[in-house]
Amino acid sequence: MAKVELKQPVIDEISANIKDAQSVVLVDYRGLTVEQDTNLRKQLREADIVYKVYKNTMMNFAFKGTDCESLTPYLEGPSAIAISKTDATAPARIICKFAKDAPKLEVKGGIVEGLAYDAAGITEIAKIPSREELLSKLLGSIQSPIANFARVMNQLAEKGGAGACEAPAEETAAEAPAEEAASEPAAE
């Protein structure tokens, strides 16, 4: 069997993974301990991210003709690839967070929603909150005024409602004409 025939399934696997990917991040994993690598893989797997180590030549063949073709300059030295099909910022966020505790892990570059970024760009993208966090913040900002309005209405109801507030206003209005009438004859 020829070498090309042996390599083709690996190239096809990489191509299938990057085909509908929201984001792809390349990292240099040299210097990580087995424990650190295991922890990183676990975190990525929990976030539904494919993380694998492939030969650079295999990734180079798989990247040809795709958005990932702009990552070929980063294919030097040992490379691992993190691919997410659902969350565009998840691989960058998890890898950059992990790299704070494991400085040997080095981000090379990546693709997020079709745009290529270098290591600095991926680090900036890692600062973007997840979709769930953004949605919860949006929901909180929408819910806050409604909750405040409900709290004020509840306080009014506990104090006797709007009718209790209007009663003193009616009494003062009724007393004012009587006082004016009393003061008019005195002026004459």
C-alpha cells in the first residue's frame, strides 16, 4: 500500500472536522506534562471541542482550498489543533485560560468564523464571553427594570394601594374650597 493511501484517511478526518467549524485554533503543546495535557483535553472535550495532534504535512494538505489555508505559515514545530463547530470563541477562551497556568502552551494562530488571527488576535477573542454568558447578561438587563417595577407596585399594594395615596389628596382638595369660602366673608 502506498504512503499516500495510508495518509488519505487522516487528511479526510481533518477536512471533515474543519469543514463546518466555527473556529480553529493551532497551538504548540511542547513542554506540557501528561497531567496538564490530560486536563486540557478534558476541558476541551466537555466544551464539545475536537482537540488532536496531527502531523503538519497532514494538516497542510487538509487546509488547502479552505479558510484554514491561511494557517499554513503557523505549521512549524509540534502542532495541535482545537476545532469547535458550535461556539466560535470556546477554543480560544479555554486554551488561553489554560495557558495562564501552563505557560508552555503557546497559541500559534487561528480562524474564527472565517477570519484568520495571529496569537495576539486569538488572545483578544478569548476575552469575549461565551454565548450563554452574553444571553444571561442580556436577559438580566431586560429583567431588571421589570423586577424594579414589580417591587414598587408591591410596596404600593402593601401600603394600601394607590387609593390610600389619593385619599389625602382628595381631603386637601375638599378642605381648600371650605377655607376659601370662610376667608371670603372676612374680607368684606
